[in-house]
Amino acid sequence: MARLAQTPGLTDEQRAILETVREFADKEIIPHAQRLEHADEYPADILDGMKEMGLFGLTIAEEHGGLGESLLTYALVVEELSRGWMSISGIVNTHFIVAYLISQHGSAEQRARLLPRMATGEVRGAFSMSEPECGSDVSAIKSKAVRDGDRFVIDGQKMWLTNGAYSSVVATLVRTETGADSVYGNMSTFLLEKEPGFGETAPGLTIPGKIDKMGYKGVETTEMVLDGVTVPDSAVLGGADQVGRGFYQMMDGIEVGRVNVAARACGISIRAFELAVGYAQQRRTFGQPLAKHQAIAFKLAEMGTKIEAAHALMVNAARLKDAGQRNDVEAGMAKLLASEYCAEVVQEAFRIHGGYGYSKEYEIERLMREAPFLLIGEGTSEIQKTIISRGLLRDYKL
């Protein structure tokens, strides 16, 4: 079957990986996603299959037991997984960001100790910036680490942790008063290690329970309470000499995360299109299939065009990052367009289904609840516009 969102210039190895993941999504994810999502059940069997495929180590260097693939390969894999079920891609997204942060900014000891176990999926990562009163405004973070000799004591409350329970290491941004002129120079990232599960999973570190959400179910989203968590200097991402560099490290990871969110949006959009075009060819009204009515055919044309545009921006942003170039503007553009177009494509697919789209028996109902999350995750559309405009004004300064 012809597919949307083809990507030119891929190697044979990249194509083989994507074909394997696509087949896995078709056979192991899509047939079970509805049941698991409606039950809000953790997809343990699916994740076991992903471990066997090596997906948790997709971008981790071969020297640490991973596959050493590019961000582009990862983004295309995420697109395929999200086409199956967005929650699956959410589990690997936060894991991947933490692995990326450790690979790029971690100390030699942190890389050697954590990355091999992350590559196998034995250790999974979570990523924590937001707080109950802090989302897009990172400068408002209140959680803080206070030095006590050669250790730090951390107190505070974090929110919206994907993989908050089942992770073993949480990359956590908190305040560390270093005396820097900028608030952003007074933040540090800590690698907080814990046992998987709920409750007190490390001394002073508590994961209270799952946050009940409209969509994005199956994967757990949690709070994290830090009450006198004591860690050594070596828990600072990159080591003690990286105190005060946390904000800049995290922003590097967020650029990667925005490419991921764009890829997720593309995957959901592709699945919504598949459902819409399939239904439109089977459902008959006024003596002919829905797809033969110009009003519906035009909807399909617009949906396909939006998917292609979003996919192209996502691929461009990933390739720039792989080339070692700054991609904050391009990642913001990709995330903005892909998430907005995803919401539009899914809604059009919902309309094409008519009354059946409102039934929980139909997959489009689930996509209608999942797509809105992408308008918020890794920065709202308004934040993306701020980033994009600042970057353009920087580049086009008179």
C-alpha cells in the first residue's frame, strides 16, 4: 500500500529498521492499543518486544551497547510507533532524552555506568522540569538543591513526569544558588536514581501515584516529591564542575524532544488519515462511497498535504541536529506545525466517521483524546512561536 510521508536519502539499514518497526506496530501494537488504552493498562508485553528489538538503545553509541543510530532514524521510528499508539512513543521519548543528555553532557563515569543498562531497557529514564506552579516559565522553578559539604540536599515538588514510576533514573532540573547573574545560571540538572514503582522509591523521593488524564493512557504520568533527598556531587549531570549548567543542558535535550513530539504528531496524523480514507471508501451514502463525494475527497486531499508538510519539517529539524547545527527554530517550527496539523487532521477524520467516530469501538475516538496533548507537550504552540520569532529576529537583525 502506498504510504504518506516517505523520506528520501535513507540508508538500507535505516529502511530495514523502519520496516521492522512498522511490522511490529501493525502486529503487536495496533491490535492491542484500544484495549490497553481504555483500561489504562501499562503495555508491559509491548515493551518487552521493544527491548528485544534494541529500541531502547537505538541512539546510544555502540561502545555502550546501543545501535548508534541518528536522531533522524529515531524520529522516524517514533513516527511509526505513534502510528500504532502514542503512549508507546511517550515511553521511549523521555528515556531517549535522558540517554541523550548523559551521552552529550554526562561524565565518563555516568556514561559507563548508566548507558549500557539504558541500552537494554534494564534502566529506563524520566525527565523532570515542570512543577505545580511552573510549566513553560522555567525560570519559576522553586525546587532547590543546597550544598552540604560534598553532597547536595534536594527539596521540592515536580510534575508531569512521563515514566515517573517505571523509570530508574530521573534527570531533574532544580535551583542551585551559584551566584550567577542570570536565573538560568543558577540551575543544575541532577541524575536522581531510584527503584521503579510508586511510593518512596529512594530515601526522601516519593512517586505518589498516577495522574488521571483525558488521553495518553497506559503510560504513567506522575508527580515527584523531594523531601531531603541527599545525593553526592557525582549525581550532578556531568559532575560537580557542571553545577549551574543545568538549564542549558536541558534545553539541548528539549530541542531533541521537540523533534520527537513532531514525529509523534506525524504518526498520529498518518493513522488518522488511514482510518479516514479506509472508512470513506467503505461507507456508502447517496448511492456511492463517501470518498466519491467531493466534500470528503477534498478533506482527504488537505489532510494528506498537511501530513507531508509536517513530516518534511520534522525530517529537516532532525537532520540539522544530526549535522551538529543549531536547530531551535527548526525544531520549534516542526513541533508547532506538526502538532497543530495533527489536531486538524484527527478532527477531520473524526468528522468523516460521523456518529461512529464518537463510539469507543472506533479507534478515531482514542486519537481525538490523544492529539490535544501534543499541542502542550514540550512547550505550547505559543511558546514555539516565541522561540521561532526570537530566532528569526536574531538571524535577520538589521
